[in-house]
Amino acid sequence: MLNCFVKSFGAVGDGVTLDTRAVQAAIDACSARGGGQVTLSEGRFLCGRIDLKDGVELHIERDAVLLGSPNPLDYPEIETDFWRVEYAPRFNRRCFIYAEGCRDVAITGRGAIDCSGEAFIERMPPDTDGRAFWPYKRRAFPDGFDDNGSRGLHPAQRKMCSLSPARVVFLIGCQNVLVEDVTMRNQPAGWSYWVCDCENVHFHRAQIKASVLFPNNDGIHINCSRNVTVSDCNITCGDDGIVVRAYSLPLYQNTVCEKVTVTNCNITSHSGGIRIGWINDGVIRNCTFSNLTMTDTNVGIDLVLPGNPTGVRLSDEGEEATHVENLNFSNITMDRVFYEPVSVRVEENCRCDCIRNLYYTNIHASSAHMPVIIGRQDCPVQNVYFTNCHFNQIRREEIPDQEKAPHLERDYTLQPYFKHVNNLVLQDTAFTVL
């Protein structure tokens, strides 16, 4: 197999010299010769955005670090017709590692991707609204900076914008992807991985070590993709650990998200352990989550369809009626859940076709609140099965706060709460309430 060492292309690896051009030259040369391995070894390779190409395995050896530049201008906005960039989540199309329409790409190795996250965040003042949720925020635009990506946005939308790369690894329209063994750390208040409209994607033994205090640094975000497996991974992050969505607006057609399997993983998050869906997503179906351990989450398994009554489109708000069916959750242990271990909600002012066929088996959770499933009169949740589950309520004082969540008024979840649910089956399931 062809092996291109980045130092042979001029990379220095001293953690100070910007090596973006050298690493990109190695990737381009490797792909042009039919593909192979691009290897980082013995050094800290400071880079801005790099683009993966067909057939390239980016291999980071144990003694190497791919180090993100602290300069936001080293992450230029993606300019492409491959997808509709105006619909990028958070109105931000910057990332660290990018691949569009690629086949047979991989990121592997026992080394690390260090994203220099501290360069892109700042601590909120103690009296700031929302500080109780995340005590840090993204750095604002420098004075006088004219961000092309935010032109024409409503002021409420512009508040979501920043120069921070909003995604560390962004894969769109790719086939046959492998992420294995590599450790990602110090995310810049942005999603670790965004897998969008991809097929045959495999995460194996990946490590995600993001700060639980930084906003919006999701773990693995799977959107409109097919045949995705996440196995034997350890994920720590401030926002949702595993996300499954069908937000199709960045694409040129509505696209289903299906056949996602997550197994044998450990998740620590100060938001949701697993999140399914968001505002006006499309079709999400046939997904399995098994053999998981989740700790210190706000919500364990969170299937929420929020509404948006403002009339101002949020950054990743879709235009479809959400259709969710055939989700299996089994052999899951949750400890120190701040709110509900299981939550399903269909709010007003969102489009909903159906939520049906949800299976919860061998779920064991300790949490401050109890499970809640709230459909809507015109969109009831259908066919919910709890089998051999035990939900044990604990006092919030037993959960270290760590500035992780506001104390919202959700008193009805102190008891199990089910509303607008058709065919709820509780078999060998217990709720131990204080």
C-alpha cells in the first residue's frame, strides 16, 4: 500500500509551524496515485482546514497529534455546489477536516486530533442568562470583522454565528468511511463528527474527549445517512453524545436516516446521551442502540420534536413532517441522570407525521425524574414497549451539578407521565419513586 509521510512533503511537526499545505499536498498526491495512507508520526502538526480525498486513510500514529490552529481564519468557509451551504447548521460552514463526495476514506491511528478549543471560547459572566446550562460561550466576532456567512441573517440568527469551526470532522455524501482508534480532544464548541448523507460508515474504538462545559460540542452527529455503525467508543462531551437526525435542507432532496446501529459504548454528557430528531426533521427509522453505559446526562434517551413559534428559522430547522419508527433501545445502564432517563415529546408548532414502534428493553436508570412520553392529540406516540426496565428515582443532591443544567420546572416527570400515547405496554417494568 502506498504510504505518504507528511514530513516528506515538507511538514515540520513542531506545533508552531503551520503545516496545512504540506499535509494537504500529501493527501492530494496519495489520492492522485490511487489512494493509500497519509501518515503523521513523531510530532505535533499544526493545521487549518484540510480536505480528504478518495482512497485516502489519514493515519495518526501514537506519537503524533494533528493540532488545530487557534487562528479562526485558517478555517475558510466551504465554497461548493455539492450541498446547499446556506443551510449549514448554526449558519457556519467552517470545519477542520472536510470530505465531500469521497469514497473509501478513513481516519485511523492511536494518535490524537487536538482542536485547540480554548482559543474559541470564553467564560460567561456569572449573571448571564443561560450560564447555568453552559458556563462558556463561543468567542464573538472581532471588532470590524465582516463575516460573509452571516450577511442577511436576522439578528436572532446572527447570535448563533462565530468564527469557531462549527464541526471538527465534516463528511458529506461519502461512501465507505472508517474512523478507528483515533482520539479527538479539546473541541472548539463545535460538533466532533458530522456525518451527513453518507453510506457505510463505521466508527470503531474512537475516543471523544470534549469539555462538558463547552456549548454544542456534540459527539457523533449522524444525519440523513444509511448503514452507520458506532461500536466500542468512549464519548465525553458537553452536548449530545450520539445524535440521529434527518435534516435534509442542506441536501438537494429529502433523505431518510436509517439503519444506524450503536453498540458497546460509554457516554458521558451534560446534555442528552442519545438524541433522536429535531425541529421538522424527516424520516428516521430502523435504528438500534444496545449495550450502552451513560452517566451524568441531562436526559438519557431524548426523542424531542421542539416547536418554533417565533417565525425566525433556526439554523438547523427543517421543512418536513417528522416520521420516526422502529427504534430499539436495549441493555442500557444510566446513572446520575439530571432529568428524565427516557423522554419523548411532540411540542406545538412543529410538523409531525408519526412516532411509532419504540422498544425499550433491559433499561436500568437512576435519575432525578421519571420517564415521560408526551405525544400530541393530532400526532400521538404509538406502540411503546417497556420490557424488564427499572427506573429508580434519586435526589438531585446526589448528582454533582457541575454547572450542567438549569433547574427547569418539569414537576410532572417526578412521576412517570404518559399523554397522547396509543398502545403503551409495561412488562416487568418498575418505577421506584421517592
